[in-house]
Amino acid sequence: MWDFEHPPLAATLAQRYQLHYTLPSLCAEELLSGRADLGLIPIASLTPSLAIVPGCAIASLHRVRSIQLIVKQPHTLQSLRIIATDTASLSSRAYAEILFRHFLHTDPAFLPSPADPIAMLRQADAALLIGDPALLALEHRKQIEHAIGPCQWFDLAYEWSTRTGLPWVAAVWAVRPESLAKSHITESQLIEDLTNSRDHGLSNVEDLVHEWAPRIPLAPVTIREYLTHNIHYYLTPDCIQTIELFRRYAAESHILPPLPRLRFLGK
């Protein structure tokens, strides 16, 4: 979102776009209900009516660190019965369900819970944390295990990539194509605005670290590492293959409805 939030392009983009920030799962809800025209949404929320905007993605090639499955010992992945789950992202919950149903052939229950790892682990065998709470949990791993006892920590992006040989993909830009005519924004303009903003953000990582360090209780080195090594920002052919495989596994395991094909803007 660099260009949308910083000069010299923020003022120009404000004439074409009105921004609204919310949780990933709610981004999808607003887009699907027609309250928004464009959204950065979980891949679990894609439907045949939405078109993926080529170019950008929120993905990871190895470990993402912001999706953590914390398992209390002596439990193993195979023995889990109840998993307390942060509900901020639909895709992360679906990835976890695919891990258990498709790869491990088990079916633990998922218990929606506030993102408090100690409280979650006191009421369940494991906790699934997403986003900042997951990163913060890693920073406070010793305190969590002091309160709960020894735990195993699983990075869901790593669990996916080691089993499939593909990147882990969380979200993509999606648009209601019919909205472009009303907004007088062309397909090429939309793609260019989003990819330029991504590229300019990647060239200003140190400024992003400086901006975000006071906002969340994470060390600047952790934020920098996350932005530069954990997240992959490009919708490559491998990422597209991931989305297709993810949706196929999710449909086969009755986690998400089938998505016959991916729809792309301009195609």
C-alpha cells in the first residue's frame, strides 16, 4: 500500500480509490456483498464472480512465521482433538484443515477463540495464531511455554511447501470486474497502480520498519526480516498453481465449495 499512503502518488491515487482497512476475512465479505469493488482477500474467499488482479500476492516461499500452530506436548499433530483458532483469516484456517484432513487423515475440532495463546492453549490441545499475534507469540515463546509447558511450533507455510513443493499463498487482489466501468479505471491502470505500489514499498523497506516499529511491540529487526525474507509479493505461476491445488484439496475435503477455474482480470 506504499503509494496509497505516501507522497508523491497518494494524492493522485486518492482521486481513483477510497481506502478502507479491515481484517482479511472482512475484506472478502465486503467485496462479495458489493460494499467494496476491490479487495486484498484470502484465497479461500475467491468465487467465480471475482477476478484476480495479476501481479501481486501475499505469499511465502519457505517459513512465513505469521501463521503458527502451537501444539502442547505430549500431543503430536496426529493426536490433536481440539484446536483453538484465531478467526482473522479464512485461508489460514482452511490450510490447517487441509493439513489434517488431506495429509494427516485426521479431523480435529476447531474452536474459534480470541488471539491469546496462553488462554487458547489452556482450553485446547493446540492454538492456531495468525498475523501479528503469531509473530508476537514467537517473540514471547519462553513466557508462553513457562505458563503452559513445552510446546511444538509448526509454521503452516513450511508444512504446506514441504508437502507440495509449492509456495504458500495467503491472499491476492480481487476485483468485481463490472465495477471498473463505473469507476472509469481501466484494467491496465488498476494492475499498474497495484504493482507500482508494491515495488515502491519494497524499495522503502527501512521506512516501513521505522513506521511500524512504534505501532506493534516487535523489534525492528523482526519486522525487517518479516518484510524482506518471510513474505513473497509476486503472483508467479507457482503461486497460481498453489491456489488451484489449495482450492481442489479444500473442495475434496469438504472445507470450501468447489472453484471450477480461476478468473483473472484481462483474460
